[in-house]
Amino acid sequence: MISEEHKKHLQEELASKLQSLVRLIVFTQEYECPYCAQTRRLVEELASLSDQIRVEVYDFVADTVKARAYGVDKVPAVAVVSEKDFGVRFYGLPYGYEFATFLEGIIAVSRGRTDISESVRERLKEIKEPVHIQVFVTLTCPYCPSIASLAYKFAVESDMIRADVIDVSEFPHLGHKYAVMGVPKTVINEKVEFVGAFPEDTFLEHVLLAARRPEYVL
């Protein structure tokens, strides 16, 4: 699924940017999951390009305890974990424009630190309540990776944040539930939502709003 030319470039990038071992924990199932096999294949191809990436594969049905431990409730899913679980998840096939998002998530988890501004990093420390960010994307959306990557960066920088990037075309029931009419659409803690890509300081304001206790949310 990765061209030979692209593999060479990826090998060089992974060698220069990965700092610690990353585990790509894939949840799949044999039936009624058309993209599970492709997701597993893509992840295994990517892992073959670096000795800093390991792959673990679990069956969503047979390994329900493991899925529950990682907060995985649908497949295909990939949890990106290092010695620490930052709450970085991808649901669907991380391909097309979202391959770059997936790769950035792996690098961020490996390094345990991102390139967000110091002012945003400091303000993230204000968050004292759990925050769940869901970014709905499609693989053909050129605007989706920026906001999806930002969600991953916030999750790496804050122990209170977990971030799911979800290919809405693979989970139409979620598209219906969250009225996803355009992408990227971000839903935070089920109460703050917006469509479009924003700079990190604007995104931070939405996250901080969602992190407030319900009685204080406008």
C-alpha cells in the first residue's frame, strides 16, 4: 500500500524523528469490517520501515478486555502508544490525506513533545477535567490533517486530553449522530463543536470551553 519510492522517504523521516519505541495497537475483526484488513496491512508495512515501531493486533470481539482497556469501541482502530498512552487513536484506514496525520501522531507520541507554541502549552496546564476530542475527517479532505494533527498534539501535551480522529465515511452512524455535514468537524466532550480548521490558539479556546464544568459552559 506504500510505494517503494515513498518507503525510502519514510525510512529516512522515521530514522531522524522517532526517539522512542512506538506500539501501534490494531483492533480488527474478521467479519463486517471492510477496511480492517487494509488497515492492518498498512500499519505492518509502515512498521517494517523502522525498528522503533512495533505492531500488536487484536480481535475486537475476542479481545474485548483489551479493547476496553484502550477505550476502543469500533473498528478498524489503531492506538498509538509509547511507554505512555497519550490517548491518541485513529478510527478507520489512515490513508490518503490522513496518512500524514497518522504519521505525525506516531512521531509526536515517540517524542513525547510537540511543536505547539509555549504559550499554548502553558495554557493546556489549566485543564483539570477530562477532555475527549473527536475529529471527523475524510481521506480526500485536504483541510482535515491540520486540525486532526492539532488534536493529537494537544493529547500528547496534556494528560487530561484524549484525541480520536475518525474517518466518517467508514462510520456513517456517527456522521448521522453528530450531524456531520462537512469536514473537518470537531466535537469536544459532546458539547462543543465546530466545522473547519483553525489555528492552535483558537482551537485551544474551544478545548478550554469544553473542559469547564457543564454548568459554566455557555
